[in-house]
Amino acid sequence: PGVLTTADRGVKSRGCLSSLSFLFLFFLSLSWRSAADRHVHTRVSVHQLCSGGRCDQNGVRSFLSLIDAETHRLEKHKVSMVFRKLPGVSASGMGLRLSQKFVFLLFLSGLVTLCFGALFFLPDSVRLKRIFLSKTETPPVTVGSGSENDAREHLKRPKDQEHPRGMTSAKGETSTKLKSLSRKPVVSREATEERLAGGKALEDLSLSRSRAESVSERATVVDHHGADTDTFSYAKFKRCLLKPPLGRDYGKPSDPNTNERREKVKEMMKFAWDNYKLYAWGKNELRPLTRNGHLGNMFGGLKGASIIDSLDTLYIMGLMDEYNDAKEWVQTSLDLNSNGEASLFEVNIRYVGGLLSAYYLTGEEVFKSKVLELGEKLLPAFNTPTGIPRGVINLGSGTSWSWGWASAGSSILAEFGTLHLEFVHLSELSANPIYTEKVMNIRKLLNKIEKPHGLYPNFLSPVSGNWVQHHVSIGGLGDSFYEYLIKSFLMSDKTDGDAKKMYYSALEAIEANLVQKSPGGLTYMAEWRGGILDHKMGHLACFSGGMIGIGADDGVPEKRQHYLDLAAEITHTCHESYTPTKLGPEAFRFDGGGEATATRLSDRYYILRPEVIESYMYMWRLTHDPKYREWGWEAVEALEQHCRVEAGFSGIRDVYTTTASHDNMQQSFFLSETLKYLYLLFSDDDLLPLEDWVFNTEAHPLPIIRKSCLQDEATQDKTVAE
Ligand code: DMJ
């Protein structure tokens, strides 16, 4: 706190510049005034030399030369010159008196100062800065592929749209016991020559745009959707998994009580699904109070978000009739030729993630062809000078632009930083490297750019590649960027060294700057605004318990237990925020006397979010501490009591009152995340084992890519064929 960052220094020095301009004008006016004063003084002195009709000749001569000199000085004076040049204005300066001139000049300099002040200090002054300072600003940070449609740069329409996402000590607890963190693969993970070469190719981020394009073109020749359909073999992929995805018996727990709880969660899923099907089929989300559907404006005209988000949940729960209905809808009704404005992030995590998972779990070709068709439609969003995509894309025209609410046309860290897992899989399935190149380019830029205190601010300009504001958050706007770093490392079969390095150094910076302990002993993640801490934690930030947990095992040996403890402490804090309804507020604070409590009315709502339960699930898998299942069950009971209505589940407006006021929305992430994490919490660990799967930020499981195994398999297949 209190330390000036580079950007702060920039703003301050520009502030100084405007103050200097004020001082300059002020002294100019003073010197003008003193010159004028001296002139008056000279006249007075001459008057004193000549009295009674007699003058002292020598004195007069020397005073006359003094007058000449003064006159010359005044003539040279810029302000005086300006006045002289004005037609019809006398040399005396518009006929104003000296004191009036002085006041006028002071007023003028004040005005100039005010303008400069407004330019640099008003909240959204960045736009103005760009106009005035564009020539002197740091040149854009470019890495690899750049813009190919700079025309769009000028045509982009910043729109005023709503923010698509929520803004977005374990008191007496002892050290958490690590249950089974080591995930030992059976398949060889030696870094073979070939794998290294492949990895290097992926990481060669200085690829020129033209190369990326030519690769794209080549792939397009192979297949309309850029897919070389013969390259990816589902059978090969299945053979490279360490365990069956659905376990020995669909993860059925042997303990009857746990099984009963799991069945309850399955019933909740069926209830939510049936009502969606009944009242909102084909729409994006169900409005359970008014019993109708909601399309919203996040998916660019794409429909059926709840269907796509539910595919894998229905499948792992064994709700096969429902899954088949969903699959049929994808086959017959999922129309990707929409022409609306979509959030790149939301379409990616829900549609791309949902379809990818459905494909990997079932091997149904329809999911693969749909996801490749959709992936291709997202590519134009990356056509910016830096390759950092903008937040909004028109799926029909490919035009993209930044959210109207995002400062100075910036892109959001949690949005452009949450594409990696899905895009790498798009390359896997299509055999087209362009998707990987796009996200590797983002990675490279983020790796290269200077980070204040090692932290990643939430807003970045897709034009210059510089940070736009110094707001750092592990909750909304930042969250899943960090999640995708560690998950990229895990999903690469632990070969993605850059992701690993970036994750652990980010975590170090987070610990040094954001992690706090409340007076009551609760560990929490504060937010950071240019060095000032805001002692608030969003519900969204509660995913970090799980994230730090799954990353614990790959930290430096001396920190592994520490990371696991930190993960447990944060999860504990988030559990503390779930009171008295046993549901948690959107954001809770640790100042103003509160401990993990929402102090503002506007923060008290709960929209069926998953993050706290997500951390319970990971912490259960990592430690098998029974408290996580108990906490999960508390949440199930609370959802039943406060959120279940006659026709589905609904968010509530105030978690501090037991007479619920419902928000009339069954979010699609309730089906994909909240209920899936609860189901997994009450299942055996062999249902979607973490040795084989990572969950994207919408809880869609994506398989770990075992390049060496896939290549060995390819060699074997070839040998057999020969
Ligand atoms: C989900 O869409 C994702 O988890 C996203 O990363 C954050 N917000 C919602 C759920 O709260």
C-alpha cells in the first residue's frame, strides 16, 4: 500500500506537467506585470527629474535610454505582441488596465490548468489520454499474430451492455492432511524427442500472422471447418486415459448415507431439467416463477445454453433419457448460424466447453462437428493489433468490439485469459494449430508485459497491449485467468512449463499482496486498486480454495503443505460466509466490523453460483476430510429450502432473510456446475478422476492430453497397418 506503480507515476507526472504549465503562465503574467510596472516607474522618475521647467540633461538622457530599453523589452514581450497584432487593438493591450490584464491572464492560466486536470484526473480519462498522448505512449506489445482487419479497429462500436458476469484461518483449524495428491500415471510420461518437438512447435510464439493464416488456409482445404477429421482418433484417445471416465460403477459410493445424498442431488438435477424442458425448451435459461424461457444477450443468438451446459451432467448422472433428448436437440436444432452479439468468454466456456466434454465423454461425432464449426466462428475476435481478443463478437459477421463498460475499450483478463483449455482441445480435434497459436499468443504477451508487484491487472488494451487500470482481483474480472494457468499445466500432462511458472509466480504475488487474515482469524483474498486494498471478497473468488488445492502438489516441495493449508483456510472462510440461510452473498467484507459478511444490500443476493461448492469438491478429493461433504450437504438443504420453487430453482435476493425473494432465474451454470460438483462430492473419486480430467471454468471435464501416449499409439497403429 502506498507504493507508486509505473502507471501511477505516469499519471502523477502528467499531473505535474499541468501544474507546471500553470506556474509558467503565472510567472509570465508576473513578468509582464513587472515590466509594465517598471515602465510606469520610469515615467514617474522622469517627472521627478524635470521640475519648474528645468531638466537635468544628463539625467534625462540616461532615463531616455532606460525608457528605450524598457520599450524594446516590452515590444519583444510575446503577450504584448499578440495584442499589437490584433486589428484595431491598441498597443496598450485591448485598452484594459494592467490589473485587469493581470486578472484576465490569471483566469486564462487557471482555465488551462483545469482542462489539463480534467484530462488526466477524471475517472474515464483514458480515452482522452489516447487522443492526446497516442504519439508518445509505449508502443503496442505485439507477440506473433497481429491484426488483419485494422479497418475494424476504426469501425468498432463500443456498446453499453450489461456486465455479463457478477462482478465481476481457519479459526482453530489445524494443518490440512494431504490425502492423495500424487497422481501417478501408468502411461509413460517421459519427455520423448517427439513430444518435445511438438511442444516446442506449439510454443513457438513468434509465428507470423501470415504463417498462421497459411496454416489456417491449408487446414480449410482439408475440411470445411478447418478439421483434418482423420487425424483425431477417439479410440486412441480412450486408450490413453489412465482410468475409465465413469469409474467402476459410475462413482457410486459404498456408504449408503452418502449414496442417498448423491441420489438427492440427482433428483434435483432431474427436477431442474424437467422444468426447463417443460417451460423453456430451446431457450437459454428457465424463468421458474413465470414459467417461461429466457434468451438473454450473452450468446449472440445461440440458443439452448441450458441444454449444452447440461449434456455432461446428465450423462455422468446416468440420466440417459434426458441426455438423449439433449443430444437430439443438438443434432436437429442447434443452429450456429446466428448473427448476434456474443460474449466470446461465455460462448467459449459454456458452448465450446460443453460440446467438447460431451464429445470426449461419449464419442458422438455430432458434438465434435458442432464444436469445430463454432470454434471457427470465434477466430475473428483475435484480429486485433496485439492478438488479444475483444470481449464481444458478432458470430455472423465476425466483427468484434469491447464491452461498453470496460475502461477505454479494454479487454478483460478473466475473459481473454479463459480460452486456453478449450482452444488447445479445438486444435487437438481439428489438427489445426491455429487455435493453440491464438491462445499461446495471449500467454506470451502476458508473460512478457511488466506486472505491477507481479500482479495481473484486470483490464488490458487489445490495441497497445498495455494495462489500462490497476485493479487486481481473484474474483470477478480476474478469477478464471489464474485457474486456467494451473489447469493448462495439468491438462498438458505437466509439460506446459510456462503455464506452471506463471501460475506459481502469480500465486506468490497474490499471497504477498492480497491474502489477508481478518481480526477473527479468517483468511481471505482482498482486492487491489493501484496499491490500495479493498477488504472485500466476492463469491466468485471462492473458487480459489479449489484452485490452490489442485495446484498444491506441483509447487516447490517446501510449499506444498502450505498451499494445501491455504486452500483449506480460504474454503473455510467461504463456508463462514454461508449464513444464516446457509447460502452465501455475492460479496462479503472484512471491514466495518464485519467478518465475511455482506454489508451492502446490493451484495446480498445468491444466484445459484457454484464456487464455494466447487472448492468443497476439490478439497474433499484432495483430503477426504468429511467436513467438506457435510458442508456440501448443508448447501443442498439450503438450496432445497430457499431456492426450490414449484417449477425449478431460482436465485434469491437476500441470503440474510429466510423469507426468500426469488430472482426468477435458473442459471445454466446451476446445471453444469453447482449440481455437478455436488454430485461429484458425494461420488467416489473414480468418477471423472483428476488423474485424467480437468474441469473448465464452467465445470465441463476436458481430458489431459498425453502427447507421448497418443504418438506411441499412432506409431503402433501404423505398424499394425503395415
Ligand atoms: C460461471 O459461468 C463460471 O464459473 C465463470 O467462470 C464464473 N461465473 C459463473 C458461475 O458463477
